[in-house]
Amino acid sequence: AQATLLPEIADIETLLSFGESWRAEAPMMVPSQAGVSRSTASDFILACARHPQTSEMEIAQALRRASPTAFPNPRFVALADELLGRRGRMSAAIAAMSPRNEGIESQPFELWPAPT
């Protein structure tokens, strides 16, 4: 069995660096073992970073509407929350998301453009 590595701050820094260079003209694919945790956390983190004027709660709600199976990885989000200086708002927003629908298979979804 393959060990799962815990996300580290360097992972978030890499993600944010990519997000700064991504022009959003083409879809972004975030690979994930199950497609519900780190990938959706990455979507949420990039949306927060690219739209600092939009509330974290609004972005989390948009993510839930886009994907009923999304379950952003709390550690990934907490690290980004700290790095982006969001003072716990990102973590609070994903904690407040409605429960994910576990009864359906994860499907690709589009979060962009993020809410304005």
C-alpha cells in the first residue's frame, strides 16, 4: 500500500505559484485519488487567492453548487488560510459547507469564473 503524504506549506506555495501564472483561458485539471479532497481544496484555495474581494463563504457555497461531492481537504485549506492571511475564514467557510453527497460518484465540475 502506498503511504499518503500529509500536505505541507510547500505544497500550498507550489499551488499558489501555479495559480499566479495560470491565465484561466483553458480548464485546469487537478488530479486526485478520489477527486473530492485535495483537488477541491485546490480549487477553493485558488479561487480565494484569485478573488480576494470575494468572501470565503461565498466561494465555498459556489464550490458546493458546482460539486455536490466536494470535500476540501481541511489541512490543505488551513495551510492556505495561514499563508494567505485569511485568519481562519477559509477553514470556517469549508466547515460551514453543506454536507457532501456521498451517494454519487465524483464528476468533473467548473468553478471558474469564481463568484464576483
